[in-house]
Amino acid sequence: MNLSTQALGTTGPHVSALGLGCMGMSALYGDADRVESIATIHAALDAGVTLLDTGDFYAMGHNEMLIGEALRTAPAAARDAALTSVKFGALRDPDGGWSGYDGRPAAVKNFAAYSLQRLGVDHIDVYRIARLDPDVPIEETVGAIAELIEKGHVRHIGLSEVGAETIRRAAATAPVSDLQIEYSLISRGIEESILPTVRELGIGITAYGVLSRGLISGHFTQDRTLAANDFRGMSPRFQGENLRHNLGLVEQLRKIAEQKGVSVAQIAIAWVLAQGALHDAAIVPLVGARTRARLTEALGALDVTLDAADLAAIEAAVPADAAAGERYPAAQMAHLDSER
Ligand SMILES: NC(=O)c1ccc[n+]([C@@H]2O[C@H](COP(=O)([O-])OP(=O)(O)OC[C@H]3O[C@@H](n4cnc5c(N)ncnc54)[C@H](OP(=O)(O)O)[C@@H]3O)[C@@H](O)[C@H]2O)c1
């Protein structure tokens, strides 16, 4: 199947209009089903999704090994078309703890060497540090990726959750394909300065949290019990009164979805897709589907057309600053260069 494609910035690869974020298949949203996860990656490739996003720290290499297995067992044509987008830099411990970020050039090359092995590929298509390492100038981290490009181990440089000044410094060092950052109906912080900056510099956006981690998917409920290892259990937007308020916004969105005969998740994804055209920017949503059913629903968003009246109704239902609660707990907000 052919999905429409999108150039990821002026120097980046052409990727499918929707990418598949594989994080939840290994980490952060409670347990996932390995067989179904691999079937979902295969179904995505079969449907024409070419961009697979991961991080080496998602369950300490587990997510990369899962993708490696899916690629090994996929038809050759699908495997050849697949593009890997890999984040590195987060430091973990054997108990699953997090202990900062490492963007030193030697560390970048070390992380890449392991990722290539785990993925079973001879190059990574887009490579990026997950969070700015405050102790290492971005020029050094990006410069190390540029060296990996020269040697053929990486194709493109990406960025993640950094603000306008860091984006400019990185782009002045070497060509940057895309910035990966949270963007959704209820996380619109990029619109003020980040989006104009990437547009000016010819850098694309790979948007994550388009469904706000399931919160605005239409499937999340107030009484859902979360596993101890589920990030949402400590995410401010999923707590008590905040959750009640945020699910109220989803019910407003549901009315619009029902009128259009589509699902809430499809409206939320289609809204992000529509922002690309509105802001004249290359925006590719990464959807976190980890079952074939969720993937099918997400792909259906590509067939949803939102006209000016629809967009106005959506904005009225979910105004820009309507969400209750920050998008990360305070300790994690502190790591976000994009929020400074
Ligand atoms: N750069 C960064 O800092 C960063 C941070 C986070 C994530 N990411 C990347 O972005 C990707 C996407 O992020 P995300 O997983 O938070 O995004 P998301 O798509 O907003 O959330 C995924 C969650 O939404 C739920 N969902 C409900 N309906 C869905 C549907 N039709 N399609 C997809 N998901 C649906 C899933 O549900 P179930 O519970 O039913 O599975 C899953 O829990 C990640 O996989 C990761 O690769 C990057």
C-alpha cells in the first residue's frame, strides 16, 4: 500500500505521512504483547508506514531488539523501505532508574555502536539525543553525529525537545532533518517560537504525544487502573481532578468526531496533520499504536479532511490552553530545553 509521503525538512528523508512510535511496545505504558507488537510493526510496514521511531533507552535496548526482530522477519521490500529514527543519551540503571543524559562525542559513538547491533542494520536513518545534555554544548553532540554520517553509520541528524536557540546552534553546526517534540491539541507550546524557527531553517517536525499518550484518544477512562510501571500513573494530566477535566475536553471532541462519523483519535491525529499545512511546516505525527487495531484506527486519520469550520469547532471544543496539568512531572520538565 502507498501512503502519502512527506519530506522531513529540506535535508531530511522522505517519510510516510504518519510514523510509528514503538516506545509503548517496550516501556512506559505498562506491559505490551510482544507478538502483537511485532505484528503491528509488520502491519504498519505493509500499510506503507516507513518511519519507525525508538530510543535505545526504551527498556534498555529492548525496543531496538524488538524492531530488529520485526525488520528481520519482514518482507525484504518492506525492510528496505523502513527508516529508523533513534534517540540516545538517556542514562539508565539496572532497576530501570533514570540518571541524566550524556551527549559527549565519545558517548554518542558508543551509543550508536550498540544501537546498530541491536537493530541489526548497517545505518540509522535519523539519530538524535533525547534531551539536551546541559554539560555538553549541542555543537559537540551534533558534531559527533556528523562524524557518524561521514562514516556511513547514520544518515541524518535529528533533535528532540529543544528550544529555538539550541535549534539554531545545532543547525549552524550541521544540517538537521527534524525536531521531535510533543505536539497535540492539548500541547501547543511549540507554536509560539519553535515552529517559526524550524520553518525558517527548513527543519521538519516529528510530533509525538499526538494523542497525549492516550488521554485524548477517546479510549481512556477515569477509572482505568494503570500498572506500576506506567508513566501515566505519575503524569500530572492523568491525576484525579486534572484527569476528570481533561476527559471532559475529550467528550467535547467526541461530539465533533461523531458528527463527522470518525473516531476521537482520528480527529486528534487529523488536527495535527492539518497544522502542517496551516503553518507551512513539515509535520509528521508519530502514533504510539501497539496493536493492529489501534494502528488501523490511526491510519484512518489520513482520510479525514478538516475544513475551516471543522478546525474552528475543534478549537472551540479544546482551546489552546485548556488542558489541566503539565505534560511531564516537574523533575522531567526540568530536562526540557524546549520549555525554557
Ligand atoms: N522525543 C521524545 O521525548 C519522545 C517522548 C515520548 C514519545 N516519543 C516517541 O513518540 C512515539 C509516540 O508517542 P506516544 O506513544 O506518547 O504517543 P500517543 O500516540 O500520543 O500515545 C500512545 C497511546 O495512545 C493510546 N491510543 C489509543 N488509541 C490509539 C490509536 N488509535 N493509535 C495509537 N495510539 C492509541 C495507546 O493506547 P493503548 O494503551 O491501547 O496501547 C497508547 O497508550 C513514541 O512511541 C516514541 O517513539 C518521543
